[in-house]
Amino acid sequence: LKELRLTIVGRRAIVRLTAHTKIVIVTSAILIFSAAVFIFFGEFLNALDGYTLWEKMQISLFQSVTLRTAGFNSIPLGNLHSYTLYMMCLYMFIGGSPGSTAGGIKTTTLAILIQSIVATIKNERSVHLFDRQISPAVVVRTIAITFISLILVSVFILVMMRLESKQSFLSVMFEVVSASGTVGLSLGITSLLSSVGKLTITLVMFIGRIGPLTLLLAIGQRENKTGKFDYPEGRIMIG
């Protein structure tokens, strides 16, 4: 009877996962699997050529997981196709999940952002995930995090292109995105950067670790003023 009760309690614990946990698990699984499949088929006859089928599957899965901020590579990244490296930049920009040491915009941000787009297309009034309504404030914060991260990464890529004009665009972009996501992967140009370039990458890593929105809120935080009032609603056409 005790074993049966423990089993029932255990099953209930699994069923009663919070919406946050479900989003993290499902989104992380989709990202890891999709990246592994992309690397496997994209580099099957290129960087993975010469390995056995089982080794190719292991390498693809490992490189997919390491994009979540692990920072390890089992094959030379310089041997990968340019489209594979670009795909890696996208996944490094997404990063890991909240509460971890990972950088990026986070998996939950991506899930809410995609669901908000779906809700907009379907003309729904609110955003739902796993039978739970997402607060409008959280949706706005999600959009803000994504937009600010895109702006910061784009600006630092432009700065690094100016500072390191001898390096290729893809190498510089990969370096900046990897630093912003605190991943640690590189195409081998880190040691070739100038002193100013290395300091710039260090700053990108610092911002990526703290979080761009958190940093901006900390800098621009002001004391709450009494006597707040609401402005009348203005109708603005978008899209």
C-alpha cells in the first residue's frame, strides 16, 4: 500500500507541473532536437564526414546541447558550413532557461513571443500557453527583452566590425552572439582581437550575463511619484 501511495503521489507530482516548467521542458526539447537534426543533415557529408553514423548522431546532439551555454565543441567549428554557423547564432541568441547561468533571451521568452504572434494572427484577445493565460505585462516584457537584445547585439556587431575590420563578418557576428549568450564558442578569432576588441567582447558578456532589460532598468530606475494619472487612449495604425 505504501508503495502504491508513493507511486500515486509521484504521478500526481509529474502531472501537476507548473506552466513555467512545462514551457521550459517543451521549448528546450524542441530546440535541442531541431538543432541536432539541422547539424546532422547539414554537415553529414561535410564536417561530420569520416565519422560513423552513431558518432554523427552523438556529435550533432552534443553540439546542439552546447549551444545552450555550455561552450564546448567536439568538432572544429571552422569546418562547418556558413548556414550551420548562422543557425548556431540563432540558437545562441535564444540561450537557456530562466534561473540558470545561461544567457540569451531565454526559452520562455521565445515561447511567449511565438504564442503572442499566433494569438495576433488568430485575433485572440489574450495569450495562452498550456491552458494558462499569460499576463499582458509579461507579454510586453517579452517583446521588450527581444527587441532590446536585438538592438544591443546589432550595435555591438557593428562596433566590432569597425574595430576588427580584418575579420570576416560571420566570425565577428558569431563572436558577439556567443558572448551575449555567455556560450563561449568561437571561430578562433578571440586571441586575434585587439585590446579594445577584447574589452568590447567582455562588456558584451557582462551585459549578456546580467540581462539587457535588467541592466537598463537598474540604470534608468526612478523613484515612484505620487499622484499618478492615466492618459487618454490613442488609436495608432500599425502593420
